Amino acid sequence: MSSTYLGMPGVPVFGSGNLHTAEPFPVAARRELDNEQLRANLGHATHTIRDKRLRVVAELPDWEELREAGSATKTAVMARLPELLEEFEGNFTARGGIIHWARDAAEANEIVRELIRDAGADEVVKVKSMATQEIGLNEYLEEQGISAFETDLAELIVQLDHDKPSHILVPAIHKNRSQIRDIFLREMPDVDPDLTDTPARLAEAARLHLRRKFLSAKVAISGANFALADTGTLAVVESEGNGRMCLTLPETLITVMGVEKLLPSWTDLEVFMQLLPRSSTGERMNPYTSLWTGVTEGDGPQNVHLVLLDNGRSAALADERGRSALHCIRCSACMNVCPVYERTGGHAYGSTYPGPIGAILSPLLTGITSEENASLPYASSLCGACYDACPVKINIPEILVHLRSEDVQSRRGTKKVPGQMDVAMKAASWVMGSGRRMALVEKALPLGKLAAGPDRKIKKLPGVAAGWTRSRDLPAPPTQSFRDWWAKEHEQTASKEQA
Amino acid sequence: MSARTEILDRLRSALHDAPEAPEIPRKYRHTSGMNEAELIELLRDRLLDYKAGVSVVDEASVPARVAELLAGTASYVVPAGLDARWTALAPGRVVDSPEEPLSVEELDGADAVVTGSAAAVAETGTIILDGSPGQGRRACSLIPDHHVCLVRAGDIYGVLPEAVRRLDVTHPLTWISGPSATSDIELQRVEGVHGPRRLDVVIIRS
Amino acid sequence: MKIALFATCIVDAMYPSTARATVSILERLGHDVVFPAGQACCGQMHLNSGYFPEAVPVVRNHVEAFEAEEYDVAVAPSGSCVASVKHQHAMLARTVGDADLESRATAVGVRTYELSALLTDVLGVTDAAAQLGSWYPHRVTYHPSCHGMRLLRLGDRQADLLRSVEGLQLEPLPEADQCCGFGGTFSLKNADVSSAMLADKNANIAATGAQLCTGGDASCLMHIGGGLSREGSSISTLHFAEILASTREHPAPPPDAIRGRTRNAARLAGKAHQ
């Protein structure tokens, strides 16, 4: 137990790294919306995965029960996080693993660099990991003269193209097969010049490209999908076998994992390994899952390290109404069903975490006032598709609204002149806080005709409402509100009854 | 203050409201109630869906079936502890043992690998290897491009919780559901990337 | 049964014919309708835009207005506003630490129904033609609004009622479960994404060949209709309450008369009610 725990909130320490959007979401979204190819690719891919997910989820008679168990397990993990971390640490260490703690992105990067140096390596193979994406590990290692080779097919595509991932599961979802072929032809030194764009041929090209790297690598870097506290076990869920290559062949394995990835016990995996594959790739089970507990003599890496990362997670945990965002198991179901993500793609969100989960997780990890992250919680029509799809039942719409209120609150008093939206909301609150005042304002409805054209449509509105009339008309208001009509109708009825 | 102490302190103070850890409702299925024939059929169906090869045989027919699957194979790896009778009819066997482990190059030079398995889950089409004798270390079943995996019908469970509760997780576990695959191009599944591109499962009836 | 009508601010001010249709349906079934005079708005716009302190007086007003009236159940012709009353009001009160308002808001929320839920689950309406005399001989498609579908789990209630309207030909809407892009202030703050969502919704509506798109939320219909109107489409929009209220004697306006109809529709709906 810590002696400094005082039972009161401390000052949250936010995270750093690739967690920010540098421009407001609407600005970035507008640019992405103009990219017809991107929208076609995304529309095709997200629709494919949605249908698959629905099919395999419908197969399970106990899907809702699994979601309930998953959600409760994660709630319990958050409530017990410090003790579970200590339990995990004890078990992992007892079996020969070494744990490192990193307060933020920079500290994690430095730890990893030192471990690579200690292993005498200047290149590493990597299995796809959101945590290392978040801390910007590849960029950092490159600055330090260490080459990091992404081995997941989609990560490889993105890395070869010097692009950024746009989806947490399928980072190259924004590219179609012919674009991928072009990237391979351009960037793979020994590629078959007659490479076609059939996915099987492209996958084979990746196999040939990476085979030597896998068989000779000294150091591998991974993330982890789950960590089991009661046994000290780590788990990586994957499809291609690149994970198995990285986790098995090198002498040194360095895993970077957020502190929230814990599960209390091994048997909890029976729930999460039913929820995750069906929610992410729409498969009954992913091709490969690897579990390791510290070091196993004669089998796999003999130097096994784990970097436990805070980087804003403690700050997110401190937000009672936002902390369930940490339940996320990175399945990406929310982005696959999101109508906003489907149209803008992942780059519009700036952060490593795009889509609905990113719109809450990024500002929770960085603080709502950091750069343009306050614009992210507004990147949703609150349609609720994400909440329905989430395997651990994160109420994303509710957290989006909570973060909007944090944003509004954080701006109060900081501006000399309130914005148009602030003024409008204030005025509307006064009017709508009373039926009498509402009735009074409705008396002015006939004036709406003045704004409308001869076809009784309003085609241009000023100020904050201008966004509406860019693509939509507004009908002219009626000459009489319902309230007015009701009052007159009932006066008539009442007077008839008297007569 | 060490990073460890500081992070744990931050997390403790983040829980200033002392939230309660709820009871976990475990109302999901823990058993399937299927008999052996049903389990075999479901497992077969799922594995075929993943584009794995599946044979269902009696114990006596295993050697012949394994030999057929390895036809044309110059050399294949077996982990120490695998019942020698099962591969008796297939020439080209190379044994990988803790005492004399094969090098990565030797594993890469083999055309195939034959292993046993610890458990299988019918509903998800999953075979689990735990590194016990006959299953080998993880590199064994990974590097050769063709994996012939023997599954005893008695080790097949209907749903995942049944299997999980019978395994020792402190062994290195590999869960295999079909040959390696990717959905990274337009979210369409394509079989065959870095792991074995061919998976043949031989289910042995009790 | 005594039924309190929550007209919702948008219907009260912009689509009064929808509220009149609701009254007409309920009276036809033999129920007493009352209109709590103090009502204004559910506060959803403030809440969903993050203006919590500004939402409090709006929510408080709603709770007080419905506490002041004697009734058995309350009804609103909107999935979204009912979801706000049922789920968000108590949440807001809890957030601002007002336990008294929280319990009162919960009590009002429990007794509040979305129109199709009231008709189906409480009043036993399964055949609109037989029980309400509903008649609307037109090709219609139906957009299930998000909050009714996902927060209230209305399922097929609205569509089933529409199918039971005499003469109505219900055309299935492709990708019906996709949001139209309204989302309150989302349509202003992220107008481009909202417009892109709307364009796809309206393309799907056009593909059905229907003359009219109906639904259960005036706000979404205003959004869809606003887009159709701007595109110059001949397809119009109408709340499903007005279709249920439509009879041979007092028909709702046909699709081609609805566009830019506000005044006529008000007159027709007024007549229908008499």
C-alpha cells in the first residue's frame, strides 16, 4: 500500500504523444470528405465488416450475457486497478519477466531504447500495437538510429507508404487493393514486378518481404491485448502469424501495455476471447492467440520485458463519468458502425485512437483543453450505433455528452465575449424554462414568413445556423403554434359547455 | 519517487470516490451438452470454414492418413513425445527435442510439422497447443509452412469456457483457428500469410 | 384513460399538425387528452450540446409542468424527446447533485411514452385501419430514428402500425438503421459530415420509389425534408402520427400537397380534428 494515498482527488497528470488532433475536427473532416476514393474505400470496408460482425454475433445465444460479464469485469478491474497491477507484477516477475513502469510516452520510449541497446540490436521487428503507436515509438527509435519494422500487413502498408494508420484494427483501411499493389511495387526492393492486386498475392509479397527479418531478429516489440493478474500472463490476439513470429523467435521480447489492460483472472479470458474476435474482424475466432507467462526455458524469448504505461490513463480513471472509456478492448466495432467515421476516415481524428472511442479516449487521456481535442466529442450525431456494438458496453454517447459539458464548462469565464452558441443556449434556456415564456415567443411565429421565400422555404440562415442552410431548406413556421390552437380550441369547448 | 510508486499513487488517488467492484454475472453458457459425434461435426464445420483441411479417423487409421497428408514432403518436424506410431508410415521425420533443438534454419528447411494438441473448442474451431510433450515448443508449429495437427475427440469441448477451465495458462499457449490469414486488404479474409499456410487437422475418434 | 400530451417544442412551434393528429388518434380511441400548460421543451438541445447548467431550468420546468397535471400516462410524438425525459433528465439532476429533482424526474419519465409504444403496449392498437380508421393510399417509406430505435428499443412498433393503415404501401428503406445526420447541433457544428450522411439517407429514400418518407421524430423529418427540398426532390415527409390520424373522411394531405404546405396542412389537420 502506498503511504501517500490521501483518499482525495489529486491533480490529474495527462498523457502525451500521438493523442492529439492539431486542427478542429470539422476542418479535418471537410478535407477528408472531399476525398472520393477514401470514402469509397471506407464505405466498402466498413459495410463488409458490419455484415460479418452481425452474422457471427447473431450466432451466439448468450451474446448479451457475455457483454454483461465483460462490462462488469472491466468495471471491477478499474475499481481494483492498483491492487491488480501489484498482483500481476508479482506473478509475472516470479516467472522471470521484468517489469518497467512508464509515467508517460517519453519515459516509455527511453525504456524501450535502453532495452534494445542492452540486447545489442539496432533493428527490431514489431507486432501491431496501439500503445507503441500512441507513444510514437517508431519515430523515436528512428531518431535514435534504430530501425523498427512493422510486420502486420496493414501496418506494413502504412509504414511503406510513409502514411499514418486510419483505423485501430486495419490501419490501411483507407487503401484499396490497387493502391496497395502500387505501394508494394514502389517500396519493396525485391518485389515481383508482375505483382497483381489480388489480396492473396499481396499477402504473399508481404510474407516474402518479412521472412528473413523474422528468422534473424534479435529483439521484438509487441503490445498486449490482455494481462491476467492471477497468473502474470500476457496475451496477443492476431491473424497473420507475424505476432507468433515476434513473440517466439527473438531472444528479447519487449511488450508495451497500458495499465488498464488487466483482467483479474485467467478464466475471464473465456469471456473476452468470445467478445473480441467477433466484434473486431467478425470471425468466430481469430487465427492465432498467444499467451505467455514470464520466461519458459527452451521455448521462446529468454529476456521478457513489460513496460506498463500510464500516459494519461490515471487521469481518465479519475473522471468518474469518463473512466469506463478505459474498458475498451480495441476491437474497433464502434468505428466500423459509426456513420461519421465511415465518411471521414480515421485521419480526421488526429489521434492514434479514431472513431467514437477515440472521440472520448483522446480528450480523456490528454485533458479536454489540450490542442484541438475539445472538438472531438462533437464529432458524433449521438446516433448510438457505437454503444450497441461495443462488446463491453461502453456508453460512448453518454461520455461524449459528458465531455461536451466539460468543454463548455472549461470555456466559461475564459472568453471576454461569449460565442454565438453560448448566447443562443442561454436565451433558449430562459425561453424553454417556462411554458409562459415559450408561448410568448411563439406569438412571433408568423414573422418567420418574412424570412421565407414565396415557396415558404427558408434557404439561408445567418451565424451558427448557416451550416444548416448550406445543404437544407427550413420550412417557414406555421401561423399558429399547437399551444395557441389548443388554448383557443379549449376556450371554445369550455364556452360551448357553459352555453 | 520511482515511476512505479508514482503511477500507483496516481491510480489510487484517481479512485478517490472508492467505486465498488461489482459481482461478475456469469450467465453465459459454460457447457454445450453436445455428444462426441456432434462435437466432431461442429469442429469440422468450423475448421473447414477457416479453409483448414479436416479428416476424421479412427486411431488405427491415423498413420495412413498422416502419411497421405505428408505425401511429397521431403522432411517434416515432429516434437519429442509425439507417439511414433502416428508418423510411422511417413518418411522424412526430423525430431525436435529440448536436448537437441533444431535451429531456426532447420525448422525453415522442413516442409511440414506434425504435432498433437491439448484441447479444441468446437464452436470457434480452435485448437490449443500448450507446449507439452508431443506438441513441442512454439517455434516448431510456426515456421514450417504446413501444420498437421492431431486432435483426440476426447479433448474437444463445445464452448470456450469448458476448454479454458481445463488448461494450465502458465504453459505457453497457442490457440490456432485455421491457417494464418489476414483481413487487412479491404477487410476481406485471405488465408496464408506468415504462419503455416496449410493446416490439416486430423480428428481421432475415441 | 387520461393522457397528458407532451407536444415537444419543435412540434409545438413548427409542426402543430403532428400534435393535433396525436390528440385526434387518442380521442378517437376514447381517451381524455390534457395539455399541461407549463410545458416547453425536454432540454435535449442543451444537454446534448453540453450546456448542463442551462439545461437544468428547462428540465425542472418539464418536471414541474407534468407534476402539476393529473393524468395516467404522458405521451409525446417523438422518440428522441421521450428518451431524453426517460434517461437524461435523471442523469442531469444526478450530475448537478440535485437528488430531489432526480427522483421527481424519474417519476415523470417512468409515466412518459413515445406514441407508438403507448398505442401498441398500453392501448392495444394493432390494426390502425380497424381501430382508428386510418387510411392513406400512398407509397410510403419509413425512417426509424436513432433514439427511438436504440434508446427506447421501439423495434417495429411504428412500422407495424404503418403497415396496418389501409391503402398504405410501405416500401422498405435500404440501410434504414443509419442515422440521417441530424444530431441536433451536430448538424450545425459538423455541417459537412451531417450533410454527407443526409445525402446518403436521401439517396436511399429516393431508391425506394416512395412518394413520402415518414418517421417518428419531427426533427429528423425536418432534416430529411430540408435536404430533399434543397435537392428539388418531389418526395415529401410526414410524421407517422398524421398518417395514423388520416381517414377517408378527413384525409391527411397527399404527398404532392405536403411540400411547402404548412398553411394548408394546418387547416386540413384542424378540420380532421373537428
